[in-house]
Amino acid sequence: MQIKKMLKEDYDRWSVFTNGSSDKLTSDETKLIAELHSKYMNHSYHIPCGCSPKTWNSWIGNLNNIFENGIGEPNQ
């Protein structure tokens, strides 16, 4: 199984997000999460309903796992 890694630009953007201190997502943050999740998890871009944090927490967890793998080509 290949280990997914983030492109440097995405890695840097995600690093800024993970260093944030707010418990609430801004509009820009939801767009970032949706964009990166669709890119790295291979699905069409969409913004999930904000009525439940379950999907958002799952997507953030997925992106954190990829972030922890470091910088590289996205399909490595």
C-alpha cells in the first residue's frame, strides 16, 4: 500500500490550519478542508453540512494522517 503525502503547498496550508487556536471553522477553513480532502481522498469537491461535526472531524483526521506522512507527491 502506498503512503500518501502532501504537496509542499498543501502541506504548508494545512500546517497553518493545524496551528490555529479556534474551536470553530471559518468559511475559508471549510473550503480548505473540502478542497484538500477531495484532492487526497479522490472524490468530487463538496462542502458537507455544518449541522454535525462528525464528517468534519473525520475529514480533518484523514488529512492529519496524510500530513504526518510529510511532503511528497500526492500519490506516493
